[in-house]
Amino acid sequence: MKRFATVALTALAPISWGSTYAVATELLPPDRPLFTGVMRALPAGLLLTALARRIPSGAWWWKSAVLGTLNIGAFFPLLFLSAYRLPGGVAAVLGSAGPLFVVGLAALVLGERARLRTVLAAVAGAFGVSMVVLTAEARLDLVGVVAGVVSSASMAAGTVMTKRWGRPEGVGPLALTGWQLTAGGLVIIPVAALVEGAPPALDGKALLGYGYMMLINTGIAYWLWFRGIGRLTATSVTLLGPLSPLTAAVIGWAALGQALSPVQLLGMALAFGATVAGQLFAAGTKSEPSEPSEPAGPFSSSEENDRNISMDLTDGPVRR
């Protein structure tokens, strides 16, 4: 039951990311994906870091920079480049290949066994997503394909290394998420300034959209994602990825009036079934310890108060 609750909470992250397209097209300024990346990552990172009341120390300055670049700073621009150069369906399919990267990297870096049934679940999920989003008119662009593949590999590497390095002692997912989002946002700023120029003027609708993207779609979603990585295997977490394009398809149908064909419905069923199967397969895989020992007695020190403020911040593996 505890594992089910952890999986369910972690699944809220890709479900939230599935709303990105609808929010971006309906509320945000057009043709400013890098500025949107900065607005998603940097304010959320600073807010979470402030709430956690912890900043990196020692080796965690460069580790946070590496993880923030892999998960945010490189991933966002490459994802947007892929989306601009390719039809949305092709970009989504390339993104759904991420679990396959994680399965391979987790086997090499973490020693997680790459079981055949887990690989088949990842392949079935990607195939199901392709049935939902691909169209006969889809055309390939080499730059877009490379950007899509590298973006998937970047976040896969970030997921695995987040699991590999864990967190410093006494630091939980809230602080770690804040560090990564801040670092990733800072990486995107010069790219956005060079490619897109000055920030656009924002109206009330855009501010509402960016507020949602910063708080829900990024801050809370990435906190849940990294919290899940701390409690589950990297493979188990990444197999939840197909929920993002599936959610986007459902929102498109329910809110934007987009029709769903029988083939798309079949693809949704296949991708969702593969996601559920992947979690059932992973349930029998031994993960790392998820609960470090807590100090006896009431919290009294400033470090312990930080833990209280940080909302379940002491779960997951603890490493220096």
C-alpha cells in the first residue's frame, strides 16, 4: 500500500506535465519557449530553496549544477528545439523513448537488472504513445530528431544520476529540487537571451499561465518526481513517463475539442496498460532503503526545523 501511494504521487508529475501544451498554446506568449523554460524553472527553484532553507555545500554545488543541467538546463531547450523542428507527434514519441535510456543507464550505473519484461513494457508504452500522437503527414527533420533523442537521453541521465548521488545528509527532496531548478534556470537564461532577445510583455492571462507552470507544473511536479526517485527504482519512476502524452491527449479532447480516433483510443489503452504493467513488474524489484533513521525526541536544532518545514524531506537514500 505504501509503494502504491508513492507511485500514485509520483505519477502526478507526468500527468501535470501533460498540461504543458494546452497551457502554453492558450495562455502564454507564442514563440518564446526558452523564456517559458526560464519562467518555469528559476522562480520555482528559488521558491523551493527558500522554503527548504538549505543551500548546497561542498561537492553539492557542482553536483546540483550537473543534475540541474541534465534534468532542466539542457533538457528544456533541446525539447523545445525538437518540438519546433518536428511535428508534435514525432517529438512526443522521441520523448517516450526515455524509459529505454533509463533502463540501460540504470543497469550500468546503478546495477538495476534490465529485465526483459521491463524493456517490453517500455517499448509497448512508446508504441502506444506513437499510436496516439503520430499522423500520416508526419515528416522527419534530422536536427529535430537529434535534439529529441538527446533531450530524452539528458533527462534519463539526470534521473539515474539523481538516484546514484542521492542527497546530502539531512537534505530532502524539496531542497534538492530547488537546487536543480535554480541551476537549470540559470543555464537557460543566456541561451534564451541569445536566441529570443528581450523578454516579452506579459498580460494577466500570461501571468496566470506562468504562475501555474511555475508552481504546479514545475515546482510541485518536480518535487514529486525527485521524491519518487528517492523511494523507487529509477526504472520504475521513468516508466510513468507515458502518462504525460496521454494526459495531453485527454486534455486536447476534453478542453480543446480535439477528436480521438479508434486507433488513438487503442494506443492510449496500450500505453496506459504498459505503464501499469511496468509498475507491477517493478514492484518485485528491490529498491534502496527509503527511510533514514529519525532523531529521537522533538526537533530542536535549526537543521531539524528545516526538515519539518520541508514537507517529508527526509525520505529516500541519503548519500554524501
